[in-house]
Amino acid sequence: RGLRVLLVHLLKARYQPLKHTRSWDLTVLEHRQRLQEFFEESPSLLAERDRLMEKAYRVARLRAANETGLEVSEFPESCEWSFEEVVGD
């Protein structure tokens, strides 16, 4: 769930920059922190990161379209960021 929320906010920030808010930035920071802690506690899941990213992105793309009012086709079909770029260090 956290990865989906994070991806939704990254998509909204990228594709609706004029509506970008501090709240989005805070959500990104919070979810990055949560995910970093999650993967520190469950490092074996890092082996599944590509599958987790693909699954989360499919849902995030649909949610971002719904929340922004943009057509889903305006968002790339596959995630444009690496796992490291999304979750951070």
C-alpha cells in the first residue's frame, strides 16, 4: 500500500506540477521513510522489488488518473523511476 501511495504522489507531482503541494511532498517523505524501515526489517523482500514495483505502479497509475482527472494514457505504461529513485536510500 505504501509503495502505491508514494507512486501516486510522484505521478501527480510530475504530471500536474502546477497543483503540486507541500502536502504531497510530506506524503512522499513519510512513505519513503516507512518503506525504508519496512525493507530494513524484511530485507528478503528486496529480491521481489521489481515485481512489487510493477504491481504497485499499475494501481498507482489508475489512481493518479482518477485523482488528477487526466486520462490514464497520459501516464507511462511502465514506471519511469527505478526502485531506488522511488524509495530512496
